[in-house]
Amino acid sequence: MSRPPRRRRRSALLRGRLRTLFFLCLAALCLTLGAYPGAALAATGAVLGALSIAVGQRRGDDHALSFAVTDWLVLAGAALATGGASSWLLLAIPLLTLAQLAPSPPAEWPYLLSGSLLLLVILAIDDGTLGGGRAAGLAKLFVLVAGGVIAARQVRRPRRRRRPRVVTVDPTTGFYAAGRLRPMLADGMRLALQDHQSLSVVRLRLEHFEDGRAFLGPQAAEELVRGVARRIGRRLGPDDVAFRTAADTFVLCLPGTGLGAAQELAGEIAHEIGATLIAGRRQTLAAGAASFPAVRTLDELLAEAEGRPREVVLEAPAFAAPLAAAQ
């Protein structure tokens, strides 16, 4: 005989544990309120729950329907012993429904709920009016079962996977991350065009950084980057923005700064970095600069700051029409 699938065995064990807990709590409540016949029947349900756990360990879901029907029969007997269709034990129906359905696949729910019809039949035999009004009694039982079903659906609803958090700030330097460079630089170019001002970009790259990281280790290398970033930040104006676009690369966006001033700033930063020990190591910077609107597109601006040859642009960008007025 093949072994039952692990998932089916797991759901049977969970149902067994939940029904045992349910009837134990019900028995304790009946004892507290002095409903001893109801307590005895609830204790019987707890014993059957323990038996269902043992069966679930060996046979999986083989007797799932039998135990589910027994649950409803025990609850019906306890209700008859404590007031019939008007028993306060009927308020436990949603909890029993939840205990049966929550660990079970939705395809099995109709079979597990079929036992609730036995509860209705037994209560109707005891009191045909179902507590004084047949329609009201049926509606009450339906609402109680439906409440358990709704609770089980909420419990089984798959949790939404959290979207991966987009990093906007580099944790080591406090500068903006690479993903923010293009949108913020494009906005800066539009504002510079509107205000008839220049906007310069400076690119700073730590030379031989990978060799240094292999020698120092990742943590010490990040300490070096933090020290470099601190010195760069002291040189920035109130409107300037810095980005860390790679492990060894920084890009500075300088609104209202011409190319000459940007090149001078890059040289000063490179000189300061090279003249001091940072994290116990001497570091050098490769620097480049470019300026808008002398360079007309975002890609060309970044390429020239990096020192790469610019591509020939056959069509000017949409917002470059009034460039003459800006120059």
C-alpha cells in the first residue's frame, strides 16, 4: 500500500488537533457553567479527536469524512443536552466549521460541511419549530455555518508577497542609489532649460577599488567608501545632489554650475582624496565632467562625464527646442 501524500497527512493531523482543542475547550466551558451532560459529550468529542490524530498519522485522510460527521453529531448531542435549538452551544458552530475547513483544501469543504445537515435534522426532530420559528431557526444556523466558512477563507487566503523594496538611498554613503540617477537628472535638465541655466555632471571613480576590496575585505572597503563620501559631501552646495552608481563610482549633479566650475570642483575633490589617508589607505580618484546644455541629451551627458565618446544624435530631444535661448 502506498503511503498517503504528506500534504493530505498534514491536513488530517491539523484537523485532529483542532477538533481535540475545540472539544476540550467546550468541555471546560460546560463544566464551568454546570452543564455536565454537555461536558461529558464534549469530552467524548475530545477523545475522538485524539483518535483522529492517531488515524491521521497512519492513514492520512482515509477517515476524514467519518470524523467530520462525528464532530457534528457530538455537537448536536451536546446542544440537545443544554437546551436544543435554543442552546448557547450553537454559538460554537463557526468555531467547529473553522477547525474542520481551515486545514483542508477548498475542494473538500462541501464533504466536511455535509455533517452540519445532521445537526439541523437532529435539532428539527427535537423541536420542529427550531426554537420558535422555523425560518428564523434555519437562518440562524445558516449564518453560524457561513461565519465559519468565511473565517476559514480568510485563514487560507494566501499572503501577498511583499514587493521587493526599491533601494533609493545607498546605506554606506547616504547618497542616492543608481536607480534614482536618470529620473532626477532628467528633471534637473528640464528645470535648467526653463531657468536658462547650466547643469553640470561630475563622475568620480575610485581607482583600483576592486584590488583594494580583495585585499581589505568587503567591510573595510565599505569603510573606505564611507570616508570618501564624507569628504565629497562636504564639498557639495545646498542644491547639489550625489549618487553612488556603482561600488566604486559617484556621480554629482550640480544645478546652476558651469563646466569650468564643475571641473575645478572635481579636481579639488580628487586632490583632497589623494592627499589624505582614508581608512588607513591612500586612494586616488579618476574624475570627469560634462555640462548641459552644451551637451544636449542625458545619455551624452553621462557618456562625456565618463570619458566615453559621444554618439551622434540625429534628432534632438523633445525638450531641447529652445536650447539657443538657454545658451
